[in-house]
Amino acid sequence: MTEKITHFGYQQVDESEKARKVEGVFSSVAGRYDLMNDLMSGGLHRLWKKFTIEQSYVRPGERVLDVAGGTADLAHAFARRVGPAGLVVLTDINNAMLSIGRNRLMDSGTLTPATQCDAEKLPFAASSFDCVSVAFGLRNMTHKEAALAEMYRVLRPGGRLLVLEFSQVWKPLKPLYDAYSFGVLPRIGQLVAKDAGSYRYLAESIRMHPDQETLKQMMIDAGLGRVEYFNLAAGVVALHRGYRL
């Protein structure tokens, strides 16, 4: 049986190989993931995540699923919003990242489930959550359409899907952004995380990710309505929001 081909950054790889390669990237950088995010974005990632929380309209008592939640920045903020009557479930496919996120939540006194699972095959019943979020995780998924369909499936009617992801920067800034992404990021990765290759993949994966309008259409195709997006930092990052109507 011939394997289907997909991309891992700029490389063409078998679909089965991509999952293993992405696993290697995040297992390698997990311990320095938060520090690298601060260094790469100048701390802006915290503002982008705060904006995502605000645009989620999550209220006390609601149920939230944080997909590919990594070190639990969003899950922790959502837990404060839903309060003791609500529920937040943290998921990630990578055990190293999930372990850091789970420990962070426990250290802060936040008791919430943490489940290792594939976003393309979520182990939750249909219509289980009022809000689903995925921050900086969608671009690493092999079958993005399948993942979006799964997130739609587990949303309740009226529920919201929030996708925070790197996107296409404003064209006049592209040369400067490219120079930073391919020249500076791998060097920071080597100095701080002892891993230039993973941050080279990061830069490449951003370029291979659908642009703002394409992702909007993908969300519509998955069944979501009232889909809109907000460009942040001149399009370096975009927040997409859609509803299960």
C-alpha cells in the first residue's frame, strides 16, 4: 500500500512519518517551550492568548476543551473563567508537553483533566463542550480538515471554536519577517533549547499553513458558521472564531 505524502515544513514525507517527526520536535523543545515563546515573540504570545480568552465569551459553569494545549496557558486561564461549576479539559498528542501542562495546572492548584489524544480522533461524545480552543497547534496536524471536523463534532449548538495560529504577515513586512524567521529564530533555538532544527521547522511550517481566508473557508467547510478572523501583529498571528449554529 502506497503511503500518502504530506509536508513537514518544506520536506515531503509520508503521512505516517510526519506524526513521528512532529513528536520529535515537541519532545525536544518541551522543557524550554515557554521560555522560547517569550523570547521569539517578545512576550506578545501572552497578549495573543489573552485576546483569545476574551473573544471566547466563556462564562462560569461552561465546559471547555483545549486541544493541543501544550503547557496549559489557555487551559489555566479558562479554568479561572469557568470556575468550580465548569470544566476544562486539556489535551495534547505529545506526552512531554502534556506532562508539563498538567504539572503546571496542579502546581497552581487547578485540578482539571488532562488527556493525551489525537486531535483528529477526539475521545469525547458529540456536543460535549461550549467552547473548543486550539492555539499554535493546528498547523502541525496532518489532516487539518479532519481535526476541524472533530472539533465541530464535540461542540454543542451555539458553541464556539477558537483557532489561534501563525498566519500570513502583511506583505510589506514579509522580507523582514522572513529574515527574522530563518536567520534569527534557529539561532535562538540553538542557544536556548540546543535545537536549531526544530525552530527551522517552526518557520517552515508557518509558511505551509493556510492563510487567513483559506482557513476561514476550511472552518466553514467543517460546518461552522459566522466565521471571522482577527489579524494580530500585522498578520503574524490570526485568531479565527466560528460557531456551531
